[in-house]
Amino acid sequence: MHQRTRCALAALVLVPVLAGTAACSSGGGGGEASGDGDGTVTITIMGKPAATNTAAVALFERQVAAFEEANPHITIEASDVPWDAKTFATRLAGGSAPTLLRVPLTEPPALIERGQVADISDVASELDSFDDLNPRVMQFLESDGAVYGIPEKSYAFGLVYNRDLFEQAGLDPDSPPETWDEVREYAKKISDTTGKTGFGEISTNNSGGWHLTGYDYSFGGRMIEQASDGTWTAAFNDGSAHDVLEMWKAMRWEDDSLGDNVLGKQEDLVAEFTAGNVGMWVTAPPDVYPNYIAAGGDPDVFGAGPMPQGGADATLAGATVLMVSATATQAEKEAAVKWIDWRALRPNYDLEVAAETAEASAADGLPVGVPVAPIFSEEAYEAYRDAIAEYVNVPVENFAPYVGSLDAFEYVPEPAVASQEIYAALDPVVQAVLTDPNADIDALLDDAETRVNQILAQNAS
Amino acid sequence: MTMTPERLRGATSGRAAQAPVPPARTRRGGTRRQAAWAGLIFLAPTLIIFGYFAWWPIAQSVVLAFQQTNLVDPAEWVGFRNFEILFADPLLSRAALNTLWFTVLSLAIGLPVPLFCAVLMSELRRGGTLARVLAYLPVVIPPVVSVLLWKVFFSPGESGVINSLLALVGLGPLPWLQSPELAMPSLVIVATWSGAGTAILIYLAALTGVSTELYEAAELDGASVWQRIVHITLPQMRGIILVLLLLQIIGAIQVFTEPYVMTDGGPANATVTILLMIYRYAFLFGNYGVATALSVLLALVLVLVSAIYLRLTRSWSTR
């Protein structure tokens, strides 16, 4: 073949491989003041509900209009694109990252560490409700005395179950299982009698590592631990993670109660659960409920129970938090925090606004009164519940077993450093146990421990 | 390497200075110089666009392989640290082996299938156009859609589409994507299905170039269809087969959509490929430096593979 052809082929090889990543390298840029000298400011925000959820979109748009009327110098451009690490990176590089980010609680440590979010201490501390925010969540949003985010909602892991399938299997839908032994027994009964998946499990897109972490906590384990010199090491290669994996293995291969399809992510399981094909699974019940309803799920079939326990009385807790992009100007930061207060905080502490919001939501057919783990104090949450009581349209009694458990458990946060990388390293462990009947759990845990220690060492350096 | 306009100009002016030049020669040299300038002017927009959108990002990405950046602050030079992190990652060897396995499988399945289909279709007396449309149809479907469609087909359990078909002949059900052994072959089937149409069309075009006289002569000599294919069709098409084979190797090594959408590298890392690793480093862990370092390594490997391949097959292709 001729030299020229060879060069052309080399170019063919190089271009697609490199151009993709190089697109990220064009420097920071963007984010310069969008204020135009006359005091007006435009901010781009995340958190608009999905277009398919028309009722929620209508309420959101009314809130934006009211906010802009109250703050005529601020214009809001909202996006319904959910948080996605991969799009955030490229948008940041292209200068089009949103001013206000809405992210899960696993993200803030890395975003703060990488300098991708702004210090909002000065504006946040002026909020009426700032001092009342739950310190359990705020500890992840503060670093070296500076504040980088505000929680929108918090959650704790619990068991979600299908009350119909419980009845068909001869189980009491008002008494969901409380221990993992009971879960195993119930799951087998459901799959034996109904032919459906007794207990749904997920294992891709870091969800396997996420669930292993949550289950490990319920057996008293921890994923990582910090030495006195501040360094972190893997702590999961002990009895508790082993117990979790043994239980999965037994349910998958001995009981055959986990179904055939174990290689999915949370969205896949929500769809299967809404379709009535799954008896039980672990997630954050208040978070999943609106998606379940929006997808056409029957409110009366949805049940929420306590996080099943292996003896530790602990559950994984997380939150959705709001942060401001590092490229935002001072005016944009102030506008973003004002909006956070307007949309996320006020309906929780200002009882008049709470009632108005609940009334409007109920009129739109949105779920009102889903029991949650509060972002403010218990007293504030009680007052809020009283204020919205007449508009509650969620069968709250279906959540009673979950709510009753919330005070009983210790809330354990997700790993404080490199959580997503740790989850990614643990996904293959979970997948191996769920897809290979001969998986060697000890060897898998040893490998994962080495890998996670490597990640933690790289993170520290 | 092609001659740059500067080289051309230098070459012509150098020759002009060497000896007394007859008038006609000067005229010809001047014309050539003018032609070079005119060529450059016509080429300029293409060069600028190509340079800015293709070669400049490539140069930048090579630089980024030696940097650490958060895309907000200025990038920081870290020397070979990104490569060190990469080589300390035990997943790298696994991903490299998986990528190799995918490439071998996709050559074993993906090369003969379109060639066989094309030869078969060229032998069709009727319905050739319909066969071409049907063969090319999968290429028109957006990759993510077709991959998601196959994900449904590969659904495990007896109710899965493919497993239902297997049940008709008393086989299965097989855990297609849920088994570490079967997951990669399943992805190869999808990749072949979605990519074969293009190769078939190219082979069909090449087949029209095969001299009909050779077939007629062979028929007079009493050659069977199989003999005609082996002794006339395949040797006549060796150039195009060679190029498509190389393109297939390059494409297979860069496989991404199928493992990303269907398995996310699972189960138990059985389908993690090099490109999936690059993606995870860049967009999941936010470590763009390491991701680019791996991209550069992959590009080097591909250039090397291409060079070796072309050297090994040179005699065959020009015979």
C-alpha cells in the first residue's frame, strides 16, 4: 500500500480517538458575568421536572414566574436535564455549565476538591433558615469553614415493596420484613407463588457498589476508615460485606428469588417495579415514589418498609444538594442562593408558603405529603406536616413502617472520599456473585480491597 | 508524506538557480510556482478548518496527557504521572484483553458474514435490490436504538425474544448478557448486525468490477459456482478485502457503544473495553489527564498495528 494511503489511515485512527477527549481540553472560560451593567443577572439552573411530568412542570414554572416578579433583576433559565457527571465536565469546558447544580450527596467532596463549585458562605449565611439546616447533611457541604452547598432533600435507604404481590404470596402487606433473613424468606415465597422476582437487585452504573455499601452498613460494616494521620483505607474486607455477598449468592442461586435480570440500574428496576414484576427492593422510598406515580404506578400498591437489618440498626443516608458553579460571578451566586431559598427551603420552613405549595401541587395531581427524612429539625418538620395536612394525597399509612424506622436507625453517610470510584470498583464484585454461581467471594473482596486502596492513595496524593 | 507548497517552491527555485535556463523553462517554472500558490489559496480554507477542528485538538490532547486539569483552573504539568496511574490500574490489562477478544471475535464473525452475503446477493437473479435494502437497513437505525433493541432481544429467562426462538428447537434459555462468558460474543453479534450493511455494499460495488470475461471463460471450462468464487471472485477482490479488514480491526479496537449501553462493562468486568475505561476516567472520575494518556496510548497501538499489518500484507495486496 502507498505511503499516502498509510498516512491517511493513521489519521483515520487518530482523529476519532483523540478528538473526543481533546474537546475537554480547551480550557475553562465561560461563566463571565452575565449581568449587563444595569444590575440584571441571568442564571441557568437545574432541577426543572421532566417534560413528561406536566403537572410538576406547571408548578415549577409558576414558581419561576413568581420568583422573577419578586426579583425583577433576575432572569431564570431552567433545564430539566438531570445531573450527569459526563455532561457536566464537557459543559464546564465549553463554558455552558449551569450556574446552579443539583447533585446527589456523593458528588460534593470531589466537586469541592477539584475546585469546580463556588464558595457561597457569604450569601448562604444570610439566609433566614441557614442555622437550622441539618448538620448531618451540612458536614458534607462545608470544607475548611467554607460553605459550598445547601440540601434540597435528604433520604435514608428503606425497603420498597408491592403490597399486591405480598397478598398473593400470603404475606401481610402491613408488616414488611425487618431483617435480611426475613427478606430472604419473603422473597422466596413471592417468587415461588407468583412467578415474579421476589427481591430486585441492580448492579451497573455504580449501583451495585452503592447497594453493597448500604447493605454492609446494616450488618455493622463500613466501606472505608480514616487513620489518625488523615489517610483513608478500605474497611469492607471483613465479615459484614462477606455476609452480604453470601446472602446475595444464596438468594440468586439457591432460592432463585432474584430473577434472571440482575444487570441493570435503578431506572430499570423502577420500571419493572411499576409494572408489578418485582416484590421488594432497596432504595430511598420518598425519592422513588414520585417517579413511580409519574410512570403510572398505583398508589395503593406501593409499600415502604424499614431498611432490612443484619444486626446493626443502621441505614445509608444521602441527600440531593444544590451547589453553584465555580465560574459564577458574585451577582450570579447571590441570585442562585436566592432561588434556592425560594424553591427548596421556604416551602419547608415558611408554613404559609408550605401550605400554598401543597395546595397547588395537590390541584395539579402531584403527590403531596410523601414522608421524608427532614432537612431541618424534627420540630420544623412536625409544623410543616401540620401546615400541609389538609392537602395530603399520598396513602401515608403505606409509608408507616418506613417512617417508624427512621428514628430507630443510625444514619450512616456514603463514603466521604471517592465514593463513585469506590462504587465503580465494587460493581464487578456484586455482578460476579449475581452472574456466576461459582464466584469466589474471598478472592473478589481481596481484589476489590486492593483496588479501593489504590483509588484512595491516588486521591490523597 | 505529501509535498508542502513550501517544499515545492524550494525545489523549483533550487533547480532554476543551478544552470543557465532556457526561456521556455523559466516560463514553465513560473507557471508551476503560480500553480503552487493558486493551489495553496484554494486549499487554505480546508487546511484551516481541518487544522483547527481535527489536528489542533489532537495536539492539545497529547499535551493534556501530561497534565492534570479540572477544566476550571489552568492545567498543571505532572510529567508521566498519568501514565503511572494508568499502569497501576489492574483493570487496564483486563480491558486490553477484552478489547483483543472482541476484535478477534468480530473478525471471526464480522469479516466472513458480509463477504458471504455480498457474494450470495451478487449471484441472485431476482430480488437483488430488496436484499440490498434489507442488508443496509440496520445501518440506518441509530446505534443506541439498535443496541437497546438487542438488549430486549437478549433478555434472559424463557420469555426473552431469542430464548423463545431457541426454545422452539429445544435449546436454552441462555443468560446472554448476564453471563461473563456469553456477554462478549453477544456484543459481537450486535456489532456485526449493525455494521455488516456497509461492508456488504462495498463488497457488492467491488464485485461489479470483476471482469465478466473471466467468469465466462471459467464457465466454458466447467467451473462450479464455488470454484468461480474461490478462483476468480476472491482473488479479484483482495485489495478491498484488505482495506475493509484493516478498518474492521481499527473499528473493533475502538468499540464503545455496545458495552456502554448494554452491559456497562459487566458482568464482573467481562466487557470492559479500553474506550469504556477512557470514558470512565474522563467522565465518571473527572480525571481527564489519565483518560487522555490512555487515548494517546491507544492511538499509538493502532498506528503500530496498522503499520505492521500493511507491511505484512504489502506483497499480497500488490501482487
